Amino acid sequence: MGITGLLPFVKNSCRAANIKDFSGASVAVDAYSWLHKGAFSCAEKLVKGEKTDGYVYYCIKQLNLLLEAGLKPIMIFDGCNLSSKEGTEKKRRVCIFNDRNFKLIDLNREKTRQRGKELLCEGKVKEARECFQRCVDVTPEMAREVIEACRKKSIDCIVAPYEADAQLAYLDKIGMVQLIITEDSDLILFGCKKNREKVADKAKNCSLNGKSKKLEYA
């Protein structure tokens, strides 16, 4: 997600930092960016329809990093699709009849899923795994499971009216949060003051991106 080429363009505005520098701060997290990364770790099981909570584990693990550093995370989830993107979404999906029910599917994802299964049958595990990671879809049910896990840890969650970007920017604007974690470079254009990109499992160091202070764990 984001604007192609934007991050390299503002690279010279970055500086090194450590997440502990923000101890005591409230941080808004673009939850779906973590959900997608977490889904990559268990993509094969998700594509096969097997039970897994790998994506929940990933999100909680990342949250624990923030909590251990003394930050107060707030998870922001995507809500409804923007009406302006309805045309694009319709082009991506086709309607199929399955198990006596109609179901909308992403045609490109379905093709990639089938290709992954073919590669797996051929014994090409690495190539199959890459296909599964490309076609894995994050569902509202997966988001609900993460929300429930967050509530057990008393971590606040907000479901945005539409995409999370605007909600993240609003929380920054009103001063409710002092930092934003996202993989989407759009937040730079929203004018967010402290915007952090990407989280790694063993993250301690990060880079701050310009005015928006977009942090990136090393």
C-alpha cells in the first residue's frame, strides 16, 4: 500500500532512533498491516482452510514489543470500503456458485491459489509458499479474532468508518496519539507528525521519516 517511490524520495529526511525513545507515548497501529504480515506466516494453512491463529500470535507479539518499551498501543482496523473504490473492487471480484450459495471471489487471488496448489503437488514447496503468500486474504473474521485477543490484554481497538488511514491521521491531529505505526506511505501526505513504518520481530532500532517521523525498526 502507499505511493510508489515516496519512501525512497524522503529517505534523506530519516534519522536513527530507538522505540524506547517513545516510552510513555500513545501509538496508533494500522492493524491490517500487521494482520497481512501475520497471515504471510501461516499462508499455506489459510489457503488450505486449515485452522490457525498464526496471524493473532504475530500481532500480539508485536504489541508486546511496544508494551515492553513502555508505549500504549491503540489498534486501528479498516471498516467499510470507500464508495469511490467500488468500481475497482468489482473488477477484482467475480461471482461463483459454490455449495448452493453464491460467493464473490477475487479472480487473481483464485488463480494464484490454484497455481500454488499445483506447485505443491509438484513438490515445489518454496514456489508454492510464495503463491500462497500472494493470494492470502485477510477477512473480517480474522480481524475479530485479533480484536478479541487485544481485549484480553486490555488493548484499545477502534474500527474506522472506512479505511484506517484517515482515522490514524485524525487521532494524530487531535493529539490522542504521539506516534503512528503503518506500512502505508500515504500517512506522510496526511501530514501526520510521527509516523512509523514497519515492525520487525526483534525490533529495537528504527528510522524516523521527516516531519511525519515515520519509524522503521531495524
